[in-house]
Amino acid sequence: MELVKAALAEALRLLRLQAPPTSLQDPGTLGPPRDSSPAAPPGLPPTCSPSLGSSGWLSPPQRIDAPRRNSSSSSPSERPRQKLSRKAASSANLLLRSGSTESRGGKDSLSSPGGPGSRRSNYNLEGISVKMFLRGRPITMYIPSGIRSVEELPSGPPPETLSLDWVYGYRGRDSRSNLFVLRSGEVVYFIACVVVLYRPGGGPGGPGGGGQRHYRGHTDCVRCLAVHPDGVRVASGQTAGVDKDGKPLQPVVHVWDSETLLKLQEIGLGAFERGVGALAFSVADQGAFLCVVDDSNEHMLSVWDCSRGTKLAEIKSTNDSVLAVGFNPRDSSSIVTSGKSHVHFWNWNGGTGIPGNGMLTRKQGVFGKYKKPKFISCFVFLPDGDILTGDSEGNILTWGRSLSDSRTPGRGGAKETYGIVAQAHAHEGSIFALCLRRDGTVLSGGGRDRRLVQWGPGLVALQEAEIPEHFGAVRAIAEGPGSELLVGTTKNALLRGDLAQGFSPVIQGHTDELWGLCTHPFQNRFLTCGHDRQLCLWDGEGHALAWSIDLKETGLCADFHPSGAVVAVGLNTGRWLVLDTETREIVSDITDGNEQLSVVRYSPDGLYLAIGSHDNMIYIYSVSSDGAKSSRFGRCVGHSSFITHLDWSKDGNFIMSNSGDYEILYWDVAGGCKLLRNRYESRDREWATYTCVLGFHVYGVWPDGSDGTDINSLCRSHNERVVAVADDFCKVHLFQYPCAHAKAPSLVYGGHGSHVTSVRFTHDDSHLISLGGKDASIFQWRVLGAGGTGPVPTTPSRTPSLSPASSLDV
């Protein structure tokens, strides 16, 4: 240890003798410090002069390691000496800064990689650069000359906060039991991890005022709903999942108050496997019991006391999938389940209210002379005690109890005593939904034929309507006030109307994974595209779909021209389109390579269009003033992996780009698409947008130990106050800008049920748009606080808790 200290002291003495004070660089000067030493190799500044450390001491000059593509060599005799000098300088700099580094859990957030007695960290702070490590690869980012010390930059979470304003979409593609009307008149449904309470007609949120409210208590995707007989309480079941550390999130049922949005009871934590598939409240006893079917192999059927949250009975139902469950509204001891090739009638003995002492016995529905369908997807109880089921053959079957069963009740009765008493062929293809109306008639919703049919006594068809093809098949039906109906469809749309006048959409969404997102340059509008091949323009003020077109191919990225007149869309085949936003006509159709395009970006003056491809190239096009015409200007060639993100400088002459192997490169577009090998010279350049996930101004958004794929998207606000981040763990983060502190704290917002693929601020920073990946959801967040349109709330919507990553979970 004494030898090391002596070596450090000698190195510092020699370095200070060689570096006169007059060689200090003016913090406001662009370019490398002036020095009489030979010029640096490409990509490096000349020999660095001393700079002031965080404590005000004179730090020794630092040798900046060259990027691997431009590394230089030294003679064998000089290497040991250079290595010792570098180690001494780096260690001295670390010692000088150690008093101001923040320590969490006994580990320095900024440490020298590979130093004695320490493990390799993600970050290494040097005199004029910050070095970050992703998958063991060093990424050097140069500190702007105007920043004397990184420690001078603001730290802590931003003063701005986010409030969920609107959720676009509805999960009708692959779920059931997902649409109900509450006593308040609000429509309740779900998408991703959010249960939405929607009042048709729009307007401000809250009971009686219209708009949307949101229950956000779930930690993973919601799969089913049930509404209590009082029309206020709601039960929602979620699927199993994992958190960002790989720990399992167990499926659970939440019972909550729809007026206050407060959770009343958490039922079944640790009792269900894989997820909650179906739910039902009892009716005859004012909703005292809740029946749950999970998604395990045995599809366990359990009955719970709602007030106590205790399990009263449980049994293995079947190895086949269960699609629906319900209590007999006249007798809570009778439960029905249906699914793949079965209808089961259950008798439940409550066991005098003792937890776990109840008994469930099953009686199987007999199809007899009728063809057994592959799926019985839905059922309703009729006032006379009969049961109607809808199946995959398009038939509505009427089930009744035989006389023998009524004479031999309980376990001693015959096992197969429920049979079909009538059949009506109602639809071509499957029947997905049945709904009993207040007047005693029944509504059925078809799959293939998309028909909505009203049936009278004896299953006589009274009236019908057909859902337009582009909305998909009928998934769920709910009765609104008067003759009004709400219809959920398999293409994730929610329709409102009646059988006489037809239906119009009130909620629409995508049906597959989303990736492309851009916001309008001066209107509160934004555009999305994804794997469902739909290109959609949304009105952020009216919370409605303005228009959509079929791209015929997967859309992965998009950007508006600064005029707002056209929009460029990149596809997964190497094609990119330019569309007129008013007429929706394609004004340009060009192909560059045969690999997918990951980013398209207009320059701030609209004169250029940059297109980043998975063939490792950035294609540059000259653009006409109206954006309608484009001509090839050049190519930026130099990345060794696919392009992931890029940004233009404010003067429209330069580009900063990131790639799949964590490179940060700079390009002189106006000078002929040249690679700027001296990256140090770009440290003071100002960028019109900041969406690159790698760079000095945003390196603090990366969590410790990241593998380089944890962050999918990043966006700086237009007022340059905050940075929004979309991560791979279903979360949206809000950081201060610049975010140049390792493992910087953030505000964390949940709600998405899949990796968040993109985030963008609207033109006036009043809102933030985020896209869910496979959950196909679009969230519109209102920005509150210093940079937003409203005051910072005195208390968050949910109690914040400090996570291990020093983030506030809101």
C-alpha cells in the first residue's frame, strides 16, 4: 500500500510540473484544449490539460481512451510506463472525487473499473469524460465545456409529475367478462394493468362529469371483471407475472370501490396459479360470495367470503379451459361453469361459514342427441330458472333440470341430470356473448357474422344489427340507459348505439404490438403504428381516432414534417412512405435496403429526412418545402450494428446516432454525410430533439447492471426540463434533464402490462404519450408541475415508496 501511495505522489508531482497553469481551457471554448503536444489520433482530443475537480482541487490531466475503431498503438517499451501513468492518474482522480460521490449500499455509484478491491462498475468518471459500461463494453461520453463539474448538475427527481389522463384501447381481442355498466352510468372495462371507468360523452373526469377514471392497483395485466349486485363494488383479477428482478408476481383478485377507487379487499394472494380466468359475485344474498376460476392446469374453482377475504371451498374443476362462471341469481348454492366441450352445474354447501369447510359437487350437462360443440363460451340465467348457452357452432341451447334430479337432490342424485330442452341456430360461427335485458329479452353476439340479435320468448328473433367489418366480431354486450347498448369487439373497439340506429365507436385501439409513435409539431395530435399494420392519427384533445389506414405491412417508426402537412412512416421491409395528413394519400413510396427501418426523423428545418435501418446505414434525403418530394442526398456509413436512435442538431447540419452495439457516432450531413471521428468536438453541440438513449446528458437514466436492452425509448421535453424513459419492465420514468448522475432517481409510473416501446411529449409539453408493446395500449399522461399545465399535486395518487433503484413509485 505504501508503494502505491508513493507511486501516486510521484506521478502527481511530475504531472503538475509538466502542466503549467496557463494551459487551462476556458470553459466556454469549443474544441479541445490548446497544447504543444502532437495532435491526437482521430476520435480523440489532443493531450488534455488539467481541469478543476469537484472539490476545487487541481485534477491531473487525463488520457482519453480511443474508441475501439480508432485505437492507436505504442511501442512495447513504452506500454508498461504508459499503463502505470494511466493507472496513477485515474486513481488520483478517483481519490480526489471520492469525498463527493454518493454511496448506496456500500457501493460507489462512480468507481474506477477494475480497481484494487472493487468490482467492475457501470460508470467511470474522468476529467473531461464519463465512461459507462454496458455488457462490459466501455462507452465514452464527453462532458460539455460549459460544465465545470458533473456534481454541479441538479440531482433528484424532477418537480414535474405525471397523471394518467386517458387510455386508448380496450382488451377485446383475447379476453371475456370485460364490459359492464355501473350504477353511476359509467362503463367499466380493462386494458393492460388498468381498469377504465368511462362515461360516454367525454368531459372532465370524475363521477357525474364524464371522461375517464382509472383503477391502477394491479401489478400485471387484468384478465376479467365482475360487478357486485350493488353496482358500485368491482372485482378484477390479474394474471401472474414477474418484476424487473425476476421475482414472480402472484395472481390476485382486487375488490374495490368504483366511487372512491380504493381497494377494499385483496383476495387469493398465493392461492391461484398463472392467473385469474373468470369471476362472479353471488346475487341472491346481496353479493356475499365471490366465485373464482384460475388458469392452472386443473382450473381450480373456489368460493370466497367477500367481506373477510377467506376461502370457503375449493375443488379441481376440469383440465379443459374454463371460459365463464356464474352464480344462479335465485340460489347462491348453485354455480355454473362452461368452457371447452363442457357445461358443469355445481352445488355448493357453505360449511356453516367455516373457512375451507365448504363442499362443491359437480353435475355434468348432458348433450344427448345434440352435437357436442367444441366450446361453450357464454351463458345467461333466465327468469324461469332455465339457462341459455352460446357455443362455437352458432347455437343457443336451453338447459333445464330433469324431474329425476329434483326428486334426488344433493350428492345422492344422478350425476348427469341436466339436459338440453331446446336448440336454436342463431349465428354463423361462434357466439361470443349473451346478455339478458331488463325487459326479459336476450341479446346474442356473433363472431363470424358479426350480428347482434335480440331474442324473445321461445328464442324468436325480434331485431338484429350487423357490426361493421373493420370493428371485428362481437366480444361483449352491456345494457346502458334506455335502449342504449355498449358492445365490445374483437378488434379492441367499444361501440355505442342501439339495434335500430346502429353503432358508432367511442373507444378504439390497436390490436397488436405497438412501436411507432410521433407527435404533431403544433397540434395536440399524435400518430401510432405497429404490427397490426394500422396507421392511426389520434386527437389528443377529443380523445378520439381522427383516421386510420391499412399499411399492408408492419409500421415501426414515424415522424411528422415540421409543417405538419405530411408524415413519414418506416416499415419492416425497408420501405418508407410519406403520407398527406389531410387526404391520407401516399405521396412518396421508397425502399432503402431489405431490412426493417427503426427510426425516421426530419431535420428541424424540414430540409432533410434521415432514415435509420437495420442494415447499419442512415439514409439521408433532401426534402421539398412541402415535404411531398424527396431525393437521395447521401448515406451515413460507419456503424457496425443496426441503427436504434438518431437526433438532428438545432442547425440541421449534424446527426447523433446510436446503434445496437452501443455506439455513439456523429455525422456532418451538410458536409457530405461524413463521420466525425473526433467525437470530442461534438460535446457542445445542441440537439433539436434528444431521443438517443446513449449520451452524456442522459446516461444517468440507465440502471446499474443494465444489459443494454432495458431502455427502449427516451424523449426530452421541448422545454428541456425533463426526460421521459420507456423501459422493458412495463414502466414509464420521469427524470430531470440533464440526467448526468449515475443511477439518477426518477418518478416511476405503472399501468402498462408489457414492455413500453416508445414515449413522446406533445408539442407544448402538456402531455406525454406512451405505448405498450404487446398489450397494444396507448396512455396519455398529463404533465403537472413546473413544466406542465397544472399545479403539482400535494399528495400522489398512490403512496410513493423508495425502490432499490432510488425511484419513486407513483
